[in-house]
Amino acid sequence: MNRLYALIFLLVAFNVSAVNIKPSFSGAWYNKNQDGHGLAVEVLDETRTLIYWYVYHTDGTPMFLITVGENQGNRTTGNTYYQTGMQFGTFDPNDLKQTVWGTSTVTFHDCKNATLQYSSNDPAYGSGSIAMQRLTSIAGNKCTESPVTGNYHLTFGLNGNFAFGVANFYENGFLGFGATGPGGSVTAFGEYRMLGNNRFDIDLTVYDTGGGWEQDSATALYQGGGFIVELPNGGSVVGTKVENFQRSLTSGMLTGTYDIEANSRVVGTFTINSDGSATGKIFNGCDLAGLAYAPNEKFNQLILDLNTSNCNWGSQVIGTGNIGGDDNLYVALTDGWWGLIWTLKR
């Protein structure tokens, strides 16, 4: 497969889509130059978002408006209602009068920025557009600082060969991935740094599962649901974001004893204790001891930091991974020479 065809294949696989509305957008939003009014956003599900707009009448008295928006991509739109009639203390629903005030749309540009557009049926309020910034977030639904942070389906191409796997980009700028294909398997670990809203630098060390490594640095293009990067060695990496990043992964979920599966065969056992300590044994005699933990338990990402003994590996093994819908752990590791891709099965 020549290089041009390989690049076309990767570009077709690249999902360039606008950011979709996520539960992590729930919380308080406001305009810092108009402090005193704002939005309370609740993402109800994939199709609907509830928006409370705490604002004021034209005479300065307070009011609040309610919109149940229909979600389309990064935008939610719906009728906006103004409610009157219910008296404090009696709270009789028969007194409630609900009036269509107009329509409202909220467009989420990223984790921290949105635009509110409104059009009132009352000429006194008219229509307009207000830039909004995130003020607070809901516990358990953190909106990540970097838009790149998350888990990705991965396509890795080098010298006409392709491998497919998963990449993990952590909040602290660390990244790791494992990919397997007919031409072999690789793991990689390194760092990423944002250069703007849609570009970031990466420094990678790529490890072959047959042994050996090479270092690469490149600039990646990030757009909505994924990224693409051309490596100096002629390789290409394409990632499409996996939304299960927002799934919680706690220490309690990791606890247990696993079979270590590599290349579809069991090669050892591994145990993660409730305190995050971990031990393992490979059938060739290699012993493992160290830590296995979720660096942020709100997200579906884990770290392995292990020491080795009684084997021909290096003295330390590091790895990244996540938990699948089948409750197995999928990890990529390296000892500084060998790349390793494991499935840890309970």
C-alpha cells in the first residue's frame, strides 16, 4: 500500500465533527461582563437540555425563564416560557400561568464557552446574542481543561502497515496508546501540549512489541471529535474520541484478580487490591509489583506503575488503559524496550 493511499485511508477514517452536547456541560454559565444574570444548564439526555435563565424584567424586577431545548450537535433550541401567578406560601399549581416568552438557543463551542441567542415575542425584550462562559460544573461531570483530554479510537499507519487501538490523553498532559495490526503491534507514551483551540504538540516514544523504540515529535490538528498527526518517520496517527471517557472509573471497580491475556492467550495473572497496590506474575517467571489506579476517578482512565523482578524485562513497567463495557481492563505498557498490549480479564 503506497503512502498516498495510506494517507487517503486515514483521512476517510478521521471523524471531523462538531462537539456534541455532553452531561459535563451541566452547570452555571454567565457573562463575566454582565455578572448578575446567567444560565443554569441541565443536560437531561442525548436529546434534551433544560435551561433556566435567571434574568430581569425591563423594569429591573427579577424573573426567570425556562427552555427545554432539543439537542442537535453542539446546539440546543426550544420555546422559552415565562411563569406567573403562583403565590409564595400557598404554591397552588392551579394559579400557575405559563406564557411562551419566545425562543432560545444555546450553542456550546467547547468546555468553557457558549453563546446564548434569544428572540422574544415581546418587542420590549427583542432579540440578541450573549457570549457565555462556564462558572461552575456538576460534581461527577467535570468538563476537562483541554478539549483533547479523553480516550480515542486509534488508527496508526507506518510504511504501508496499519494498526488499530486506543489512545488515552490524560489531564496532566500525559498520553499513551496501544495499537495492533497485521504488520505488528506498537505502544507509545509521551506528552502533549496545547498550542491553541485546535492544535497541540506531541512528544512520543514508540515501542515495538518485538523490541526497540524510536522517538517522535510532531504537531497535531484537533477538530471536534478527533485528531490527525503526521509523524516525521512517515507514520500517521488518527484518533476519534470515545465518549466513555466521561464514565467513572473508581478504585473499587479495579479491585480483583485478572488473567493477563496477550495475543489471545493467557500469559499470567494480575491482582489489584483495594488500596491501589498491585502484584502479578508472568508464566515465564517475571514478577510484578506496584500500583494500578485511576488518576481521576471521575474518568475512564487508569495508570499502571510497576516494578519487575526475576525476568529479562527492564526494572520498571509503565502503562495506560481503561475499562471496557465487558468489565475487562485494556492496557498498553512498556519496560523501555518492549511494547506490551494486555487485556486483563477477571
